[in-house]
Amino acid sequence: MALTFRLAANAAPARRAAVCASRAFSTDPAFIPSQEFGPPTGIGQLNPPPRLMLGPGPSNAHPRVYTAMATPMVGHMDAHFIHLMEEAKELLRYAWQTKNVFTVPVSGTGSAAWEAAHANLTEYGDVTLCAVNGYFGERAVDMSSRYTNNVARIDRPWGEVFTIDELKAAFAKYKPQIFWIAHAETSTGARQPLEGVADLCREYDCIFLTDTVTSIGGVPLFIDKWGVDAAYAGGQKALGIPPGMAPLTMGERALEKMSRRKEPVKNWYLDMNMIRKYMLAEPGSTAPRSYHHTAPISMLYAFREGLKVLSEEGLENAWKRHRETGELFWEGLKEIGLEPHVDYQYRLPTLTTVKIPEGVDGKAVVKHCLDNYNIEIAGGLGQLAGVVWRIGFMGYNSKKENVLTLCAAFKSALKEQGKLKM
């Protein structure tokens, strides 16, 4: 039946035409209506500035990683893509020094892998204990509280680390089911020793979960040897991969806890029980992998290639390179009257927090480095905002020439403010 309608005789011609067009579109599937407004103007071809990214991340990627991202896509269920994903998982196991079968790239940034760990391992009522000695410890408390009503914390000043005796006292007090601690606190540049933590967790039948975002690929890290049950990371730091896929690993104890859940995971997208059916081929099974979501194909290419570059260099060489770069930077800071915030024994070579001297405008220094040297650095977070700068020499950027360039930028910035001490 034809659609009929009437408009007032005095209706504006444009209004009458618009209504007629909309009504015609609603009855004729082949009708193409006119757009309501044109495309935005003043937007040119993509042309970002060539920054040297020496902040806390992301860092500049290896040229091979950029090339990988530009290669043609295949489907996310394509056999070739599945093969590349398996290669990426094996390379990731090497980077983490683990044999965990469930070692996967999560579609999202490091925060997605972090949330996946909490969401899958935590049930309402579980006691989660968080070791807070920086901004990301505070975030762990916040994230944990979304999944359980029983979050405890132990605190240290930002930039310091926990002793095993402090942890023992906290375990005895709270008797947690899940324990979170940062191996590398990205907000402070502190490296937390993890030896002995696994024994404590097993004594209390507790899952040992750790943040390795700023340590993987740049600092000695042994998931299996140290008895870590679950860990996550980000690709955009020492792995030299653009943000977009994030490492996650779970050992047998973590997987067993996940399988005992009484209720579904409170996050559909990050439900690892579902994603396991896509990411893992069960031994002896001929069942096809199950579709869960469309994986970011080009990001998987980058992820795999960045890990391949690391494997070619070798972990020991990568750890040594990051250490030497860090030591060179710390010596350079001494020469221009600056000092790190974290004690030498626990200082990350991948990321250094530098104390902002009294009377120095820290934000002006950040701006000076960007405007005059095209270098990106960052200020502090939380309690350390306005107190420190955060400097990262990670992955492809962990080079002597980058240290010398940044030290020259610091000299120039401090001289501009009349604060250079040499």
C-alpha cells in the first residue's frame, strides 16, 4: 500500500522536500538520501611530528614494527593469523621466562590486561591485598574494589619498596586470596624484589599477581622461577610496541581459581574463560577455535614483530643494554646537578624519576624539551606531581645517543631558568 501524508499548504518548500525525501527513503530501500551536512573542513593528511618519546611510555617503536603494521591484513580467524598468534605467544613466553600455556596478547592496552587479571581471578567476597608504594598501587586498590568488597592494603612511601617481613605481617593480618604488587612501579621508577613472595602466597593459598608493565624486556624477570601465578604488562615500553595489545599470563594455580568461579566473570569482553576457546587449541582437540571478538590484526603483527626483535637481540643483551643506558643517564644527571628520586639499589634502568630542584619550573622544562628538542618527557603522578620528572629509555629508545641528547636538553632548559649547576 502506498504511503500517503499531507503537509500544510504554507510549509516551507525545503521542509516539504525534506519530509518527502525521508518518507521516500522509508519506503524505497534503493533510495539514497542527501546527506544532512558536509564533511569537516581544515583536516589535512595525517602528519604527526617526529617526537623522541623519552617519557614513561609509549616509547618509539622499532622500524620493523612500523613496517609490520603496514602489511596487508588477513582475517582474525584465518589460519595464517592463528599461526602468527601462536608465534607471538611463544615469543611472549620467552620474554617473561615462563612455560605457562595461557600466555596471551589481550586486545587493549596494558590496563585491559590488568583488569582482565582482576576480573577473572577475583570473586565478590575475596580478600585482595594490594601493596601500595605509588600511583599504580592506588589504581590496583580502585580496580580491585570493582570486583570484591574486601580490599586491604599495605603502604610504603612512594619510591620505596617492601621488605618480605612487612609482607609477612600483612599476610598474617589480612589472610588474602589475591596479592597484588608492582614489580616495576611506573609512577616512581622503583623495582620491587619478588624473591620469597611466592612462598608466602602458597603458605596462605593466595594468588600472586604482579605488574610487569615497565620491566618486561628491560629488566631481569622470571615468572616461573619466582613462582608468579599471574602477570600482565604493556607493549609500549621496553618491548617497543605501540599500545593496543597487552601481555597476560596465568599459571596453573591462577587457572584453577578461575575455573572454580561460582559466578560468571563480571566483564564480558575480558572473560578469559571465553577467550581461552579462541586463543588456545586444547591438546588433542579437533574442535575449531571459537569466535569471541575481532582481534586487532595489525596490532598483532606489531606485537609479534616487536617480540621477534627482542628474541633476536636476546634477553640478556637487552637487559644489559637497558642497564648501561640507565647508568649513563644517572651519571649525566650528576654532571648537571640533578638526582634520581629512587635509591640506586632499587632503581629501574628503564624508567627514572628525577627530582625537580627547588625553584625550578618543572612544567617549563617539559615544554622546553618538546619545543626545542622535539623530546617528550613527563611529570610525576599523584603525590609526585610537581616533584619529579619521569624519564624512560626503553626498548628501541634505550641508546647512548638519546641519553646525550636529553642531557643537553636538560642543560639548556635549566640554563634558561638560571638554575644550571655545573
